[in-house]
Amino acid sequence: SLSKLDLSNNLITGTIPETLGSAQEMKLLDLSFNQLWGELPEQAMANLKELRVLQLSHNKLNSEIPRAMWGKMGKLVSVAMAEAGLTGKIPAEIGMAKTLRYLDLRGNKLEGGVPIALGELPRMYEMDLSSNKLAGELPFSAAFMERMGRNLRLGRNEALCGNPNSVSAVARLSPPTSHHDPQQLHHHSHHRHHVVMDQSAEEGDDDDDDDGSIAPCVKSASWP
């Protein structure tokens, strides 16, 4: 049975076939750096119950993120769908993937709010939602923000702001020099990270490396 399918960096065109779901023993699927387009096949993805690593980054999907698959992929550890042409909202159902440790959705056209369920994933180690069109108040707790530190990247979402209780001034969440390889998560050290809460603490940063900042939400003043 097929346990690993790596077709990355091949400039493959067309859509992802529904027949992919017949490979129910698959543990790794990498279709990144191609020219795939169209909707993600929701039922086919949901059938991949043994999948640990899903990599679809750098494609032209023009697809919303399927909802049904997350509760059925009970062994999923890593999902990379950066710059994949994703649209619509981030589904709260991602929070059902309790084994998830790495989530990369940067550089898409995702809009709307950030589901609170993302901040309740017990094993989450690195999350990148930067460079989208996300908006509203970030629902993450102060404890989650502190635990994630710089492994949580939210910048370049102009309409996204932070709860003042969890973001005391500005939660500056800059990217690391390079993104982790999702397939090598088990090799990463679990050293403590720190959230830099004040932008002034990072004076002198190179703007080219800046992944933006999340300002605290400002409540409208009430007038008598």
C-alpha cells in the first residue's frame, strides 16, 4: 500500500483527483511547488485517516479550506498550505485535529476572523497565518501567546488586532530566518520562546525581515 507520495517541484497542472482518497494508508502527501488549481477534494482528503504530513504550498488552488476532513484525520501532525491560493475563512474545524503541531497558511487570501479553536490545539508548536486578509480581534489567550512566542506569526493582516489582555502593547511576531521543515518536527528542540510585547524592544530590525505587528484592539469611545 502507498504510504508516501512526494510529487513536489514538478510543475504539475490540473486538479487534485478524488481517487487520491483511495490511498487510505498514506502517511505523507507532498504536492507542493506545482501548478495545481481547483477545489481541494474534501471527501478524498477526509479518507486519508493515517495522514501525518500534508504539504500543498505554492500552488494555484483558488479553493476554500475543506471543513469535514479535520475531524477524521486523527494522526495529522503537519499541514503546510502557504501561498496555495486559498480563499474564504479559516474553518474552526481545524481545532478538531488535536495532534496538529505545525500549521502554515501564510500568503493566501484568507479572510474573516481567526477561530478560537486554533488557540486550543494542545500540541501546537508553530503556526503561521501571516500575509492574509484576516480581521477582527485575535481570540488567543495570553497563555497560548506566551507558549507559542515567535513560533506564532500573524503579521501583514491589516485588520487583525489583539485583545489588550493578551497583547499588552504590540505583539511583534517576526518570522525566523527560515521556516521549519514540517517533516522534521520531531527533531526540533523545545527551548523556551518569548513573545516581545513592545515594538520598541526590537528597534533596529531590518524592515525586509519584518512580518508585521498586531496592535491591540481599540474600543470605540461611548459618548453620553
